[in-house]
Amino acid sequence: MELVAARGYFFCRYCGSFDFPEGASGQGIKVLGQEEATVACPICEKPLSQAVLDGEHPVRFCKNCRGVLLPRRSFAAVVEKRRAWATDPPGPAVPLNRSELDRAIRCPVCKARMVTHPYYGPGNVVMDSCAACDLAWLDFGELKQIVDAPGKDRGRRDDVPRSTGDPSIGGITGARMIGGSLETQRGPDLLDLVFRLF
């Protein structure tokens, strides 16, 4: 097995299996339902489950590789809030793994090739996005790497409220069904978030 040190898990290139140390957290994910055979993980091809991230953002989650498929605007809101509310010291800067830019994965919803690109905020991660579906794919540990990266926006709680969810709907703000999956309504713009980080 090969250690993916920056993200804290092991991966076997031979059989495609993942191994997560006992201390690996659930990333703030709560699985809501069973896997759906029609929406497969772009990495390990296992069915994705409907889930909620941080109690308010509907996402799809792979129980096998622990990757997350989420609306790009939810991604921006989660990054902004988690960085603003971070209390632990930032982790060390991690260099971008340029070999990850060579992968080609398909969007689990529309099956088109996702664009693989560096995330242009803190954390030096390579992420995948589908402009047609307005979705982003994050591998296990990438969100934590972004949140833990150094930056002046960490710990600035006054700028971002702790919770924006409406308790009457289980904390899922503006949730709606699109193409058979939960998705949040438009929120903060990703580029606006990136510019506010620096």
C-alpha cells in the first residue's frame, strides 16, 4: 500500500482499495440514505450515498474512498466557514502534487469529463469540477488540507456566522432536488471567496 501522507490514508494501486487509520474522521459528513446505483464514485466506481456536510450542505459521499461530490457554492461556503472558525494552529504548507493534474475522471451526474485543476485558494490541492452540473469532487483529506492551510482568514469568526441552517428543515439551507439529488440554492461565489482569502 502507498501512503498518501498529505491526506492521511493508504491506497493500493494493485487492487484499488483504501485504508484509513483509526483516527481518520468522517469529515463532518452525516450519511442520510443508502447508496444509489445510478450515481457512482468517479474514483472507485462504488455507489455514492446521499449525505449532509456540516449539518447543512447536501452532498454525495463515497463510503469506500470517502470522496465527496458537492455543489461548488457549498464548497465555497464550507471552506469559508471552516477556515473562519478554525481554532487549531495551521498545518505546514504542503506542495502541490502535480501528478494529480494528469488524472481524468467523469462527473457522476452527467458523465462528462471533469476538469482537473489546482484549487486557487489555500491548501495546494488538485480538485475536479464539472461546470455543466456546477459540482466539485474532493478526495478524502483535501477539504481538511484546505482548511488547515496557513492564511490570514483562519480564525476570523466575526466575518462568518457559525450556522446558517434553518432548524425547521434540519439545517439544510435552501435544499432542493435537482436530477434526483439534493443541491443547495446559489450561495457565495467561489471567486469572491478566493479574493477574500487574501
